[in-house]
Amino acid sequence: MALTSEDLFAISQLLDVKLNSALQPIKDDTRDIKLDIENDIKPQIQLLAENYVPAAKRFEKASAQIESMQVDIEIMKKVIAEHSEKLQKIS
């Protein structure tokens, strides 16, 4: 017995309905994931970015200051050592 095109069309329609009902939970999950990304993850990333840039600039500035202070401290150590030697000779 051969299937007519109407039979094949009816089978196709049944398969479409079955497939759509099987895919609906996946569509729902995808919608939930998109909502989570939009409502939870994106705002948190935005907040991190807003706080990161100013902090990074402060750290960069402090880093340059620390390097300058280290140079100054090395110079002060040498001067103090020289003064200590001179004071030892005087006393």
C-alpha cells in the first residue's frame, strides 16, 4: 500500500506537532537563560567594570609612587650609612 501525498502531509504535520512539543522545554530553558544573563549577569559585569577602571588607575599611580619611593629610600640608606661612618670617626 503506497502512501499518498495527503498521508505524507498528515504525517509531517504530526511530526511537527510532536517535535514542537518536545522542543518547548528547551525553548523555555533558553528563555530563562537569556533572562538570567540580562537580569543577573550583565549588571554584575557592569558593576565590576565600573569599579575596575578607577581602581586600576589608582594602582597604576601608586605603582609609580612606590618605585619613586624605593629610589629615595636607597639614596637615604646610602646617606645615613655615610653619616654613620662620619659620626663614628668623630666620636
